[in-house]
Amino acid sequence: MTTTGVRALDTERSILSGMDRRVPRVRVAVTVVGALIVLALGVACAGPLFWLFKAATSTSSETLADPFGFWPSGIHWENLTEAWTSVRFGTYLLNTLIVCAGTWFFGLLIALTGGYGIAILRPAYARVVSAAVLATLFIPGVISLVALYLTVIDLPVLNVNLLNTFWGVWLPAATNAFNVLLVSRFLQSIPPALFDAARIDGAGAVRIFWSLVLPLSRPIIGVVSLLTVIGAYKDFLWPLLVLPDPDLQPISVALPRIESSTDLGVFMAALLISVVLPVLLFLGFQRQFLRAAGSAGAIKE
Amino acid sequence: MVVLDTEPRTAAPPGTARRPRTPVSWVRGGGLTTLLFFLPLLLSFGMFSWWPIVRSLVLSLQQTNFIVTEWVGLDNFQRVLADPLLGTAVWNTTVFTLIALVIGFPVPLLLAVFVAELRRTRALASVLVYLPVVIPPVVAVLLWKTFYRPDEAGLFNTVLGWAGLGPYEWLNSGAMVIPAIVVQATWASFGTAVIIYLAALMTIRTELYESAEIDGAGVVRRFWHVTLPQLRGILLIMLLLQLIGTFQVFTEPYIMTDGGPENRSLTLLLLIYRYAFVSGDFGRATALSLLLALALGVLSAVYLWATRRWSTS
């Protein structure tokens, strides 16, 4: 074995060393415990989703008579079409996508331009602005819930009412201090010589932003995009307050409203349709998701 | 703690520093362009973050019906404190937070430590752990609500029925409602903590384990004397964030029980919601919000002060 091979083994180690793992007793124990953990996680985390799939494709009476029965009368795909048509679930899903898209766009706009200003342009007031943005991270969200609602239904200066408009969801959700922090930290980690060189070459602030900062920021744009889109897809309380009109409601607001008036099988189908998109997105971009979650933790420290 | 480094790292462009600043030289030096870059942030934070915080302070001292607004001094706070439901909500929220802490704090840590030892199945375990987190909370809550059905068709009652137990009332039972909601909320969120701990575990320097091993420390002592102290920073922060988060729990009790049965799952945020959006009493709702935020602020300050003393001693 080469030295690099040994080192690779060593950096891989955790509590147990490579040496420990060669002891048969340890190896058996790790394998057994590992299998048990994966099995338990499978039952606890994927099990409910599997049951949801089963309930969504069974009739209500079957689910009620025997919750663990496996499709006694075959798979009933009609629940899914029923949910799509009779409950107008397509409309709610479209509204959710509109909410996500707008929050994503404005969230990125604010985080990228603001982060660029704080980290690279650094005018005299950058310090105050970044402190004021950071401060909001430490203030519990509950403090401004009611005041934010009253602000949105009658915007100061403009006197516009954003109730029952997507703007009312987009703009407050896009105002995210955590995103600004992520972007400005990322930009600060880029060697400043790069920007100096561009400046010496005569590039202005706009040019540097467009052809240097944006391409360099691709990894952080990905992280912020994931966090923002998933956050918007999951949000409940704020859209509940701002979108009382059923025609504009995203699924998270519509689902609890239609729960009691919808047939169980059809309702389960509606729940299933709601999880398909985020679950597929997650399975497709596992590494990015887990890295975003991990880096969120690193910043909390 | 996060502190942004805003010290200028590069010299100012030549020629801008000495000359007396006039509006024209400010625009020529790129000041206007810079301000334009700040504009989206300033407008959005000004309108949807900073102004509402200031407005909360004002609102808590006012009584408004959108036509007439009058100053009422501390009347809103007095009416909050006089509400017999306040004690109920404080008690329920505290019980909720404590149970969430007992279940939700050690489980992710131990799970992360075990998962970090896995080799071939670590990636699979991470994906499984994080799966509930990507499910929209409303969907998870509604799904669990059917699991908790009080009749024999509920999933938990079916499983317990095999052992001859139940059926239990779950969400309809005053004694079981909070633990039942906590279990659901923990299920929905524990994956985040596991992934964060896993990332932190990967950064522990391997020499620490090696020297512990040379000193003859077994697996348990390596965990106790190397892993735990190395994770202390992130553990302390996660504990505080969990406390602050669970004190503001809303979606789960709102959808599952709307505070019932007989207000046994009424949390502080539900009470704020009722004041504001059921009774239209915005002043009273803001006063309670401020009291809660103040309590959380004091809690955080005491916590950070205590843990700082503890970690330096």
C-alpha cells in the first residue's frame, strides 16, 4: 500500500479507526447496527411516504377498513385524476409554482445585488447596512408578523394594498437576511486581486457584477436558489394571511381548507401530488441539498 | 458568531479620496451606481423588515380599527396579562418545548454519530434522514393527522391494536395532544439537525481520535472526550435555535387541532393569531408578540452568557 493510500484511510476515520474495523467483532457490530439504522430510517422516513402512495391509490373504504392492506381491489389511479379535476388541484399547484418562481427571482435579486454591495463595492454606509441586515437574523420573526401584515395591506408612501396579490407573498419572502449573508460571505472569500485587476482594466461596477461576480457566484446561486424555492414551497402562515382568495392560494393553504370536504382517497392523492415535486427535486439534487443544509449549519456557528 | 468583515481590503480608486466631495464627483466616482446596487436590498428590508419591527413597537401602544387610531399606553399589555388564556398558552408552549427538547435534541446527535461510522450506507442514510425535511410541513401535518385518527382506522391505533392496546384518542385527548404533535414536529425536522451534525463531525481532526486511541481510550470515551467537546459550539447554537423555533410553533397545532381539545394545545403563536386575525385586535396581538420576543431575547442572552462562562471555565 502506498503512503497516500494510508493517509486516505486515515482521513476517512471517525471514532472507529481503520484498525478497529479489521477486528471481526467490530466489523460485525458495525454492519449489524448500520443495517438496523438504515432499516429504521427506511421505515420511519420513507415509510409514511410509501403509505401515502398506497392510500392515494386505494379507495377510501379500503384504507379505512384496513390501513395496512396492499391494494385489495387493485390500484386506483382515478383518485389522482379526481384530485386534479374536481378539487381544482392543478390551480393550487400552479399558484405554488408562481409563488416559488417570484420568491426565487426577487430573493436572488436582493441577495446578489446586496451581497455584491456589502462585500465588494463597500461604500461608507455598507457597514451600517450589513449590521442592520444581520440584526434582523437575531430578532425573532414573531415580533413583526402582525405589523408586517398591516404594512402589506397598506404599503407606506405608496398606499398600495398587496392583499390577494402574489407581490404580497414574493416581496416579504424574498427579504431574507440569511441569503444576503450567504452571498456576501461567499463573495468575500474570492481573492480581491481579481476585482482589482478588472478595475484596472477599466471595468465599471456593473460590468464587474455582470461578467465577473455572476459567473463566479454559480455555486452560491445554486444554494440560495434551493433554499429559497424549497422555503417558498413549504411556507404556510404568510400565504394564509395574504392570499384569502381561494383562486390564488398555493397548495399549502388550500389543502387544510379542503380537507374536511374531500373524500379520503382523493385527499390522499392531493397530498401525494404535493410531495412528488419536492421529493423528486431532492432525489435529483441530493448532494446540493445536503451541502446546502450542512453549510447552513456552518454559518450558524 | 457571524460578523461580516467590512474593512476595506483594497485601496480606494485613485483620485476619489482627497478631492472635496460634491454630488457631481460622487456620481462620477461611481457612488450612484453603488447606491443603485443597494437599492433592492434597502427598499425590501426597509419596507418588509425594518419598518415592521419599528411599527410593532408603535402598534403595541395603540388601538386601531383602521378608521380611528388612538394611543392607549400600556392598555394592550394589561389586557394580554389579564387574559386567563395567556397562562394556558405559556404552559402549553413550555411543555411543548421541553418535550421537543427531550426527544428532538439527543436523537439527531446520536443518529449522526452512528451514521458517521457507516461506510457504504452513509449516503443512503443521509438521504433517508433528510427526506421528511423536504416534504411541505402542511402535507406532513395532514398526513400525520390521518395517522392519529382516533378510530380503529388510524395507523397508530391499528399497530397498537395488534398488541391489544387502544384505541387511543391521540389528538382528541387533552393529555396526549401535545406529545403527539411534538412527535410529528420532530419527525418533520430532525433531518436538518442530523445533516448539520454530520457535516460538523466530518471536520473533527483525526489526530484527536488517534491520540485518544494511543492513550487507550475506548469507543465510548472517544465519543465523550473527543466528539462531544469538538461539537460543543454547534450543539450549543442548535439547542438555542431549537428553543427559539419551538417557542414560535404554529403550523402543527393550528392544522392538527386549532388549539383543542379545550385549549390544551393552544400555543402562544396561536393566541397571537387569534387576537389579530380572529378578533381583529391588532394592538393586543402586537403586545403579546413583543412580550414573547422579549422573553426569547432574555432567554438567548442568559443562555449565551451562561454557556460562555461554562466554556471558558
